[in-house]
Amino acid sequence: MTKRYFSYLCSEDMVWEDDPGIPGFKQKVFFFDDKTREVIRLWFVPPNWGAEIFDGKPDRHYHRSVVERGYQLYGDFPHWEFNTVDDFEGDLYVFKRGLFMNRPPGSLHGLLPEPRSQAGAVILYWNNGGGTSILEDGFEQETVTVPFEKDFKVELNSFKACTLENTESLEWQLHPNVDGLKLKHLADSGYGADSVDMVYVPSDWAPTYSKGIKTSSSNPWIYVLNGELSIVIDGSNLTLKQDQFFRWESSHADLALSNELLSATGCTLLCSGHSLSA
């Protein structure tokens, strides 16, 4: 369902399509901005992926201005982080279920030929601009390839660190602004990207406020990791369920929580640009 000021999409009803930016990847696009080239999507990485890109050779690069975020839903995806130009081995991270990535501009990362994904992966991925994928328009302007050469000169004094967080090992905290809810804070806003939080809503919780959800973002959204949540927006009553995506334009529409049964099962939400605070 897509209306003028909000969109409500069920990922299970969407068809996997080839990603024109990365050979071998498939995608389900939730949102794309033609002007900023900001994208929110599910990515599917097939098992043993890698031979299709960079001719199987190692690659590393950084982005000049774009922030990349990701939340691993299923599977495994090997990825490497590099600390300096002379760091040729890098640090191997195998992205698994529950891993959250917050990659600022100027973070050096890439791929080595081995190991490759054993089971494939599904990743909820989003960014705040284009030019991050190898065949995407603007790649040569936004992305700087750093060859495996000693003392190679780059335009940065140092590389910024990417934050990789296993969310399943984080402790739930009491929500600082809403009694009864719990929260895992994953990322602050910065470099033009919104804050990110995981929010847990118990099945017996009812809101004590009737105001709309507070957000300063122009593009806030929710992805339901599990359970269900009843909401009200623009006169429509909706129930968001697992693996469904909801986005609204906060300058034109107010999102509120249902005054009736909010969640029969409880739910865990990935929230960008808000934390269900009123």
C-alpha cells in the first residue's frame, strides 16, 4: 500500500529483482529518492557470491560522503575492514543474524576472494546517497578505490572506523522517554543520516499519550523484526507484521499508535529517525 504521504510494504509479497549496481545481488526496494539517490532495500547475497565482481580479485574502498547502514536478517556474509593503507590483510567479519552496521564516510572496507558466503544472506540495507555500488551512477565520484599498494596516497589523514554491533548480545534498556517500552540504541544521527534504535513493545502495553510519534527526520521508517503493531496514520488503521516496512513523510502526516489493542503478541521494531517517543 502506497499513499501520498506514507508507504506500507510487505516484503514477502515483493519479487526479488536483479540489483543493477552489483552483479549477482538481488533486491527488494522499499524506497528510492531520485534526487538524493537515497535507498532502503532488502539485499539478497547468494551463496558463494564473489566471482562475478572485481574478477575475483581483492578490493577495498571508501565512500567520500555517504553513510551506509545495514541489519543482517539471515545467513552469513564475509566482509573485511581495513585500518590503514598498508593493512593488506584486514579484519574479517562474518555478518550473521542480528548484526548492525553503521558505516560513516571515510571507512575503508572491501572483499577478499576467500572465504565466501556459505548459505547466502538477506540484509536490510539503507544509505543517504548514491554512488556506493560498483555499477551505480556516480560510483567513480563517490567511491575511492584503494589498491593493495604500500604507501598509496589517499586524500584522508586517517580512516574512520565502522561500527559493527551484534544486537542479540546487547542488553535491553528501559526506554528513556516512554514508560513500559525497552530500547537498544544502535546509532546516533550524523553525516546526514538518522538515528537508529531497536524498540521492544510488550503485548500488555498501552500508550499513555495520543500525540503523534516524535521525529525530526523527513524520512522516518519502521521495519518489523517480529510480532505486530497497530498504528494510525492519515485516517487509516494499519497492523504492521513481521518483515513489513512502513515509512511516512513526517512533514505531511502524523503517525500515532492505536488506542485499541496495540500488539497481541508484542513486537520488536527497527526504527530509523525516531524511537516511538511522543
